Amino acid sequence: MRPYVYLAAAATIDGRIASATGFSRLSCPHDLRRLHALRASVDAVIVGANTAIVDNPRLTVRYVEGRNPIRVLIDGALRAPPNLRIFDTSAPTLVFTTMRASPEKIEELRSRGVEVHVVDGESVDPANVLQTLYKRGVRKVLLEGGGKTNWEFLKRCLVDEIILTITPYVFGNGVSLIDGEGYSTTEEAPFSLSLISIKLCECGREVVLTYKINCKQ
Ligand SMILES: NC(=O)c1ccc[n+]([C@@H]2O[C@H](COP(=O)([O-])OP(=O)(O)OC[C@H]3O[C@@H](n4cnc5c(N)ncnc54)[C@H](OP(=O)(O)O)[C@@H]3O)[C@@H](O)[C@H]2O)c1
């Protein structure tokens, strides 16, 4: 058993969620409120190491009324510095890391109240992350990127819905919404996508697309 997983992001029309220099402020205030409402509706929010380091997000609910989800960081080498906002006391934080992490860093985070899970091997299995969260009572998860982490979940068909805001910009380079080894044809992915809804944002400049993911087996 695993929680239901939403993947949400704002992208440029060329499918980038960040520029080559890490700029990623794409959402209008309406879109930010939608994101925060989604955060308030889930039990946990997951990000990868680069997103935590580059964006330094709080991952809390601020633009709408609501409860903060548990924050989950996947950081194989534990590169995230302990002074990041994700480690503040505004919500519980769980970290999944590997034997590549320095024991001192693990101890420092634990001494700050962060729950650190160290798994065997070079990388963290996203299915195990979801299983661990499910055992703690987490039933809905929001995956908030970045591209590499999105790929790690999606390629294993561990995403149920994608909520994608298309914003009226072009980067021409940078981080893709789903950023990994890739597929060479439209048939190769272990899933298909069904479009569920198209919504024009209140700002009149952004479009919110919702897709359901159908796993092939
Ligand atoms: N526009 C938006 O909505 C939006 C949303 C989120 C993020 N972003 C942008 O996305 C960019 C970051 O994306 P990104 O693709 O570079 O990185 P990312 O997905 O945030 O982080 C990737 C890193 O996380 C660690 N990681 C992820 N999955 C792992 C696993 N299964 N096992 C072990 N480690 C794992 C790895 O660190 P190691 O390589 O050290 O092992 C990996 O390199 C940022 O610039 C951010 O601004 C934009």
C-alpha cells in the first residue's frame, strides 16, 4: 500500500520548471494559492535535494488557511545545509538519505529534531519512501519536484495525478518538469496520461492542466 501521489509544478511553455541558473518563480499569486491549498489537503510534501538547496522553500501553508503537511526531503548525499528553511520548526521534517551522507551531518539534523532515515545503497527507493509514509498514516502526498525527483517517482509509476500550470514564459534551457534518462518513443513509458481538466487561471495568463496517470501493468 502507498499514499495517493499528486505531482504539481509550474512550467514555462517549453516545459521547464527552472532556468539554467535556477530561477523558478513562475506562478502568479492565484497559482500560489492553489499550490498552498493543495499542500493543505495532503499529509506530506516531498522534494529533492536540489530544490531544497536552490529554492530554500518552507513547504508550509501560508497563502490559504490550513494545516502544514509533513515535509520530506530526499537527499542521497545529504548535501542540504542544516540552516535551510525545510529544517525549521514550523512543521515536522523527514529526510531520506543513504550511506553517502556524513554521520556528523546526520547527527546534527537529528539533534535539531529532524527524523533522518538512512537507507542502504547509493540511492533512495521512492517506493520505500511512500511505504514508510503510508505506515505513519500518510494517505496523500504532494511531490513538488524538482525534475530529477519527479522522474524517479514517475518512471516507477508512483504518481497518480499531475497538476501542471503552464506559464507564459520560455527558458529555452534549464530543468525539465520530468528530468531523467527519458524515453525514445511515446510508447516506451510504463504509463499513459489521461487529461482530466483544463482551467484558465484567474489571472488570464496561465493554464492549469490536470492529468491522471494510468500504469500499464
Ligand atoms: N517551477 C516549479 O514548480 C518548481 C518546483 C520544484 C522545483 N523547481 C526547480 O527545480 C530545480 C531542481 O530540480 P532538479 O531536477 O535539479 O533537482 P531535484 O529533483 O530537486 O533534486 C535532485 C537531487 O535529489 C536527490 N535525489 C532525488 N531522488 C533521489 C533518490 N531516489 N535517491 C537519492 N537521491 C535522490 C539527488 O541528490 P544527489 O545527486 O546528491 O544524490 C538528486 O540529484 C530547482 O532549480 C527548482 O527551482 C521548480
